[in-house]
Amino acid sequence: MPKIEAGNGIVTHINVFTVAPENQQLLVDSLLEAVNAAKTVPGWLSASIHKSFDGRHVVNYVQFASHEAAQAVIRHIASTGHLQKNLQLGTVAAGQYEVVHTVVKD
């Protein structure tokens, strides 16, 4: 279960893919394969895959216990070919973040 709260030390990696609509589901499926490979790496915590209603974007929200764990997972999915497959299906803007504020309805 994703934990979205400030100050817990969790590293969040957010990938925003731009895809042709005919590739959206292919990318979702490919990301799910990558997630299943990644979740075996120590320090991997969770992944949430989102697709836009217009068919042009896919967002992958992944959480890791640390920066080191994030790097280990990236190395692992690159070594298995999953990273390259995802990049063939769309372009990506990627970044690693920390949660600094969370606001919820009272």
C-alpha cells in the first residue's frame, strides 16, 4: 500500500510517459511486467500505474525505502530489459521526489 506522508524517508519515483493512444495499454502491461520484476528487489515498496482518459499518458508512481533501493531497482529492471521495452513504447519524464506536505479533507 502506498504511503504518502511527509517525513517518512520514502523515495517516490514518478514517471510520466507520453504515448500514442494505441500504445497506452501496451505500456501499462509492460510496466506491470517491470513492477513484478522490481518487487523482488530489497527496498522496493509499491507501485501505482495510472492511465489518462485521452489515451496519451501513463504515470507510474513507485516508492522505495531509500535512494539506494531506487537505484538498485532501476539497475535490475535495466538488466532484465524491462526499462528499454518501456522506453520503446513512449517518451518519459522521470524524477525522484520526497513528500513535503500532504493535505487531506477534514
